Amino acid sequence: MAERLGVGLVGDGELRELLGLALRRNPKRAHLLVSNVLGKHVPQRPSVVYGAGVELGRRVRALLGEDGVRRAVVVGYAETATGLGHSVADGLGGAPYLHSTRRPVPGVARAGGFEEAHSHATSHLLLPEDPDLLAADGPGSALVLVDDEFSTGNTVLNTIRALHERYPRDHYVIVALVDMRSPADRGRLTEFAAEIGARVDLVARNTGTVTLPDGVLEKGQALVAQQEAAGDAPQDGPPHP
């Protein structure tokens, strides 16, 4: 990706240990950020995978305090952050956990949903067994949203907007292994929090940015076509949960 398309990762040494780049067969993005500690696409020791999430969960626990932890709910994003969300919930101290899905379940009512515009499968559903799981438990009760990486913030903003209309609350915490937003995207989150009148915190292990040259999407599509012709097409992720 760096040599053929000119895509770059800007950050410190740990960021480069946490992340790699892959070619993506997707008409909306040419690149995929691949985590080296998530345990989804790159083999990693279970202790490293679990420990990364638990560490983030402990940071959220310190942010919320004991009373906030008792009333928090954790939501992980399918498919990549389902396991990460579990370990964040464990680090938080056993908070209720739900991950999104792209598959409706007969007999289970939909409690909410949102769009992940850049994905190969955009629609997410939230299907808790308890229909009141996502309702706020009084002032200060936080909804903790867990994803592997925070690139533009669009998916998280879509999630909060959709849930805030149905289950309004005054505190949201976004958790990610890496925060790769641009300065403009960081400003959008601040403006959004003011718009809905809620506190929105971000907890990330590391920060950086992705540099994309002009024409990268077209160059990426051409490279995908070249690999497909050679019988070596990139894959865009595992089956949807």
C-alpha cells in the first residue's frame, strides 16, 4: 500500500506496531487498517488480544468512577470489534455487553440501528434480549461504544445520533485501539456533542493519521483488478456475525 499506492501511516513507534495497511476490495475505500493486536486478521497471542481490551476498559472505569461503572452499558461494533468489546466490558468490571449485528433474528425486536457508510455491508442492528438494556439509568449513566479504530468518526456519530433519539442520555464514551481522525474530524465530534447536549469522551490507546494521495481510490481499484486477473484478489473481512 505504501509503495504501490502511496498510503502512509503517521504516528509514533507504537502506532506502527499496532497497525498495518492492506489493499481493500471496496468501491468506497482503497485501504484497510489492519490491527496487529486485535486477533481478527493477523495472528496474535490471546494474552495480547485480551490485555489490550482490558487495559482500555480499566481506563474507562477510571473515567466513570464506581457509580458510573454500575450503570454503564458497553456496545461493540460487528464484526471486527466484537471480541474487543467483550474485553473492554471485562476491564470495566462486568458491565452489560451487546454487539451489533447485520443479521436480523426472528422473534427478537430491534432496539436500534445505524449505518457504517464506508463498509461493504452498511447496516447494523442492535438486538438485545432485554429491550430496556440501552435506556439510560439516570443522569450520568454512560453508553460505551467500542471499535477497533476511529478513522473519521462518521460511524460513531451515526450510532449516537440514532440511539440518542430513542434512548437519550447525557454521557457517551468512545473507545478504540487507535484514533486516526484528521483535525477537522476531531472538531466535528466537539460540535456534535454540543448539538445533542451530551458529554462525549474518547479513550484510545494511540493516535495518528492516514495520508492518502490524490487518486488513491482509482489506483486501488486498478490494483485490485490486476490481482483478481492474477487470481490473488484481496478479501474484505470475515463473514458477518
